Amino acid sequence: QVDPKDYMFSGLKDETVGRLPGKVAGQQFVIQDCENCNIYIFDYSATVTIDDCTNCIFFLGPVKGSVFFRNCRDCKCTLACQQFRMRDCRKLEVFLCCATQPIIESSASIKFGCFQWYYPELAFQFKDAGLSIFNNTWSNIHDFTPVSGEFNWSLLPEDAVVQDYVPVPTTEELKAVRVSTEASRSIIPVSRGQRQKKSDESCLVVLFAGDYTIANARKLIDEMVGKGFFLVQTKEVSMKAEDAQRVFQEKAPDFLPLLNKGPVIALEFNGDGAVEGCHLIVNEIFNGTKMFVSESKETAAGDVDSFYNFADIQMGV
């Protein structure tokens, strides 16, 4: 028998508390009426509601459904979820991974950044929660109650360091989780999202399903970012033949046989020389692995648009 009290933090003040990997195992979790607390859920859960909390720090491992903040003030959070909702909140800073468009309502002074966090169990927890590490619309916020002439939300500075907002826990129990907050180790690729692009040159890369697809995508991101290019956005989505025709056009026949192996992973890189830089890395490191890479700077913008238009429709954004 599940006791809801085991999945709840209520009425705490000046405490550091949490749950270790394996201790929540997909249950619902409730956090309410906490003040000046540091709360770390190092596991996956079904849904999380956070009500009436002030001056708290939260880390939430992958949430299969929704995370809902209500009536919270002055909190800092790192979390991953399928759906993100916030109502009647003030001054929250959120490092977010969210599979769908995040929604805020009747809230102000909310700042968003891209999820950055690692511990060894986290990749499996994403799988258990049914979330893809490549589907993250962290910066594409919908404000239900916009105020004319005011911005209720903004993006955190690009150089914001997650550790300065949501520090790694120091209590004996929670220290056992081997956390890294370095961007380069983050389980979620750190993307620029809706930030202003640095260059008018982008490049689309699409990797097809296979045993090493995730590892290859990570390796390509590391190489491109290491060369000074920017990762704008990522997507993991299933494609049908007619989608491939539209996106890959005359190249489509090369890729059709690969589509039924599973979803594709798409990456958009940005920066002067991104297309050439990407071709060099792909030819050097991934020789023999079939992937789609934009042909030229001229065609790349169209590639990016047509892929993401298809993906948005497919995912019902």
C-alpha cells in the first residue's frame, strides 16, 4: 500500500531534504508550504505539484506528466518534465527541460534557462519517465495572461551557471548521489533555444535510429560546440516516408529505408561556417554512418524550417 505521506514534503522550514534514486519510482509527489528549504528529488515521478513555497531551491528528476507551481515566491529550480505549468508565482528562476510548450499564468519576474545536470542514474530515469533528452522546448514560453508593455518572463543570461542557483546538496545522505552541474556533462544537451542567433548561417543534421544514435548525436554536439559553433535546438521524432520527401527532397530515397528503425534525432547548429564545419566533422568521425547534413549555407535555412515545421505539427506543439 502506497502512503502519500512518503511522497510529500509539507510545512518544512530551513531544511535540506530529498529522495535518493529508486525511492520515488514513478509515484506522484507533493511539495507544499515550505520556506527556505533545499529539496532534491533524485528520481523520476508521475506528477509533481509545488504549492505555497517561498525562498526554496528545488531539483526534480524526470517527471512523466506535469509539474505545476502555484503561489510560489523567490524560488530557484532545475527540473525535467513532459508539461510545465505555473500560476500566481513571482520571482522564480527555472533551469528547464520540457517536452511541450511551458505555460505561465498570472505570474511575473520568471526567468528560464536550459536544464543542466548529471548523475549516473539520470539517463535511465529519463527512459522510465518516457522523456527524450532531445525534446526540450525550454525557451518557447506561452504566457496565458500577458500584460501590455510588460514582460512577465525572460531568459536567464546565457552564461548563468546552474550551480550558482541550484547548488549540489551537501547533506550526508544526498551527497551520495554523484552530481555534476557542468554544462558539458549535462544529460540534456544545452541549447540556445529562442535566443538571438549569432549568425545567419545554420546547419541541420538528422541522425537515423540505430545502436549508437544517441552517442553519435552527443559526440557531434561536443565536436561542433568545441569548434565554437552553437547548438540551437534538438528534436527526436518519428518520420514517415512522406515527411522525409518533404524535408529531404531529392535526397529522400537515401534515407527512406532507415526510417522504420525508429525515431530520428535532429540537431540545428548555428555560426559562420557551420555547414562546412559540420561536413568536415561528419566525414572525419562518422565516416560510414548515414546522416543528413545540409548541403550548403543557401539550402540550410530551408532545411531547418521544413524539419521543425514538420516536427511541431507531428508533436502537436
